[in-house]
Amino acid sequence: MARRTKRRKPMAEINVVPYIDVTLVLLIIFMITAPLIQSGVDVDLPQADAQPIDQEELPTPVIITITQSGEYHIDLGNGEDKEAVSAQELLLLTAAVRKNKPETQVYIRGDKQVEYGKVVTVMAALKKAGVPNVGLMTENF
């Protein structure tokens, strides 16, 4: 008896089971690693609709103004900005006011065209001079 061999026809279907397995494994890996790669800085942003501070309870704040040209001016609470002062004079005057009234707030009012580095430099110097909190002033829009 002669053996008859049947020829198999080529299969035209794609076996998708291995692709589903690989996709499921990748999905699980991305689900686990996605929360780990999220980076950022937690910032507590101020509210836009905040009520003004009652000025009767607090002493008059010290306001440091940085002009567009980079000059420093200081208002010690009398409503008048002094002529341009150096950074060292700025720190000495602020420290003197805070020595007499430690609860005095310090605010920085910088022109929007001033370099960001100037504002940060003043903030860092005030921090070294013992001012625990520095506020930034903005205009209402």
C-alpha cells in the first residue's frame, strides 16, 4: 500500500495571541511606572478672590520696589519711596525696622520688565537677614 501524503495548504491567518500577551505585559508595566515618573513641584498658589488684609491690626509693611532699570527703592511705612538705595542699605534699613517691630511684613514690588534674578536675589538676601516671609505685590486686573 502506498502511503498518500496530503499537502497542507498554507494558513493565511495570523496568530494574535502572542501579540495580546505582549501588549498586556506592556500595559501593566506602564501602569506601574507612570505614577513614578510624574515629576513636579507642589506649589500652594494664592487665591485670586482673596479679601484684603485688615491694616488696622498689622503694622505698616516695608515695601521694596525694584524698578525696570534694576534700582532698589524702599518704603519704610511712611508712604514715600526713598531715593535709589544699594542692596546693602536695603538690608540694613529692613533689619532696623524689623528689629523694632518683628511682626512687620516685607513686600517686594517688582516691575514686570525687571529680570527675575534681581527679585530672587533680594528675596534670598532678605531671608539671610532674618525676614521669615516675603510677599510679592501684584496689580489687580
